Amino acid sequence: MVPSDAEALIRMRHPAWGVVPPAYFMPDERDPHFHALSEFVTARAIEDWRYLLEQIGPVDLSINLPMSFLADDDAVRELCYRMPDHAAFAGLLIEIDSTEMVDNLDLAIDVARRVRLHNIGISIDNVGANWPSLLGLPNFPFVQLKVDHQFVTGCADQRLKQTVCRRVIELAHDSGAQVVAQGVETRADFLAAHEMDFDQVQIIDADLVMQAIDDWLSVANQDPNAWHKRQETWEIEPWLELLPFSTRPEAIFEGLVKVKAFYGRDWAKRWERVLTVVAAIPGPLGDGLLLRLAREHRDIADDYTWMQAFLERGAVASVLLYLDLYNEGVFGRGPNGVDAWHIGRQLAAYAQRSPELNSELQTRYESIGDGPGRKVLEQFFGEAAGENDIIAMVKKYAATKQPYDGQMHRALEAVATEKVPIGEDSNAYNVYPAPVGELRKALFGMLYGSPTEAAIARRCLEEIDELRDEHGIAADDGRHPDVMSERPWPPEAKT
């Protein structure tokens, strides 16, 4: 992955103590060295930005500074002067702790408005219970609010924390600012943060998780009774579940390779929980990870679990990805593979909740060749076909020299009849006729096509007539009048 942002954090390396945290060497704000240190940090951050621009391209830059720095007019003026005059520079983000900000709100508002003219934005860090102090500000000048990790951690289960998060989100969005969730460490909190509509979620470091996995594997491999650990997955699987929600979601593949190597072929396990957490990642990122997981680690779950993982994402793109994988033979093989009939029924149920899927599947059917994917789509048409689907099937059958069959009949029946359940949750239903006037008109027109196409269209018209004889004619459909009545023929009969 290419870095997209960088935060300037000051650290000290001691020859004996190693890396020393800032709490042990930062001077007090009243110390004369404190101001010099802040100027050093800002100058070095700009210098590093220029270096990164040459090495990897532009990155977004942010710096943590104390409120006392912004109180110095000369320091603020010098900071504005240092800003790079480069088209790739997206601006500097200065993060100020919310407690300091609230205590000096008038000063913060004044500085925020002045520095924005120089491509500098002010972010309020660690916003929590003090969020009401930010309400009602005229022309809200801050560009970002970062919610304190104490209110993000556990927000999936604790209503009070959820309430604080939602109020800060509303405040930020109403003011045109971004809102960030800090300190997400669990899958539940990650999903809750996305559901609440945070603009950005700061998540756990993938390297820390991988180190934990490596440590566990090192201990397990040295254990003379390692076969005990190979019997279960409960110790290591939670670590794998964190990786898709870490700073490097693709690290899940590295982790899976290592863990599966430990278990080996003799102790091979299913890793359905890993599949579940990958499938829970929203958007194109989740689609990409799920697609790669299916190609590289198909063995972590059975066919049915894979099908549910794709379809339950609730996105048309995910459904089409699954169809592509099935058509390639990634799924559907072996004695326990999901067959086309089951997938067709699942697609039909999904199409009822997502009508836009129908047009996408029809487009896919028109271009797909012979194979498992075509069988799935024809099974789908047998459950939930539309008039355009029938026309597409007639053309596909004619192009492949395939005669009219039972699958085409089921598709026609799905179009020409409507099944209405007798009662709620009832498996019994009444069958009523559905309008097929436009379909019959199109099929009549196909009688003048190629001999193969005409033969299939004629058979479809005959089957529609038989269905009308059995179930009646829909009220909206025209009927052939008695020739002595001198009434015109219905439009679908005209060619």
C-alpha cells in the first residue's frame, strides 16, 4: 500500500535507554526551550514532507502542537511562511488537544480562521464529554474532530459511548468538518464506527498483530505437546480476525499462510470466522479482499458459507463477483459444491430486495458463454424472470442451437403467472395470471427471425397460451376479439 498521510511525532533516542517517550523529555510549556522545540518540529515536518514527495509522492501532513504555540503571533506567522508553495501540497493539519482548545476557545477560533488562508487547518484532538462546548460556534472554523479513544473503545456495546460518538459526528457533519474515530481495536467497534458514519477510523497496527501471531507460533512450535494446539483454533483465530481491520488489511493473507503452515495438511482446519470478518468489511476494499481470499484460500470454508459471505454483503458488485468465481470453477466443484439451482434461488431472493440486480444479471447473461455461470442465471430466470430475460434466453438458445426445454418453461411460467401466498409465512399460494402483452408482441416479432429463433419463439407463444388457458388472462392483457365484432386486434398481434 502507498502511504497517503504522515503525522509528525517527536521521539528521542538515548544511547542506553533506547527510544524515550515524549512524556520523559518534553519541557514544560513555560520553559523557554518549549517554543524552540515546537519550531524545530514544524520545520522538520515540512522538510520531511519534501523528502517524501521525491521518494513516494505527496502525503497529507499533520502535527501535534500545544495551544501556547498558537498564542504566539510570531510563531504562527513564521509557520504560515514555511508552508510549501507546491501544487502537490494538500495543506497542514495542526492537532490541538480538546481540553486546551475549550479553555482557550476564542483564541483557537481566531487563529483557525487566520491560518486557513495559508492552507493550514486546525483539528481538535481527543473530543469527548466536552463536545457541548463546541456547539453553536458561528462559522465553525475547525476542519476535523477526533473522538477520544475512551469513547470509541466499546462503542459497539455501550449506549453512552455511542451517544457521545453520534453527537460529535452530528456536530462535525453539520459544520462541514471531518470526524475521526481513534483507538479502534476490535471488529465490533470497527463495524459500529462505520455504521455511525465516521469519516475515518484509526485502527490497530497490523505489525503488532503479526508480531503476536509470530510469538504464538514460536511458542507453539517449541511445545513438545504442540499437537494439542493443532486440535483447536480458538487461541490464534482471534488474532487473525483483527488483521482485516488493521492498518494493513491485506496482512490477513500473510497471517493465514503462516498459521495454516503450522496446522499442516493432517490438522487442516476451517477458518470460517476469518471469512466472516473479511466479508464484513464494507465497500470496494471488502470486495477486493474477499475476491483474493476466495482465489488463494478457498479451503477455509465450505461452498455454502462462501456463497452466503458474498451475497449477504448486500451489494450488486459482490453478487457479480461471486457469479464470476462460480463461472470460473472456483466454487461448485466436488460432491459438496453448491449447485446452480441453489444459487439461482438465493439470487432470486436477493433480487426482491435489490431490483437493480435484475438488469445487471440480464446484461451478464447476454455476454456469458456456456458454462456454470449460464446455468446459474437460467435457474435465476426460472425463479424471477422478467419479459426482457425471456427475450434474452430465446436469443441465447437460438445462438447455441439449444432447443426449448424445461428451464425455458420455468422462466416463462415465472413471467406469465404471479404466485400470492395464501397467508403470512405460508408455503401455499394462489396462482394468478400476469400481464404478458409486451412479451407476446416481442415474440411475435421474432417469428420473422432465423428459423431457430422463430421455432423457439413460436414454442414460447404456445406455452403462454397454455398457461393462459390454465390460469386465465390478466385484466390488462388484450384479447383476440370475434372477427364479426369489427374491433381491432390487440397491439401484440400486429407485426
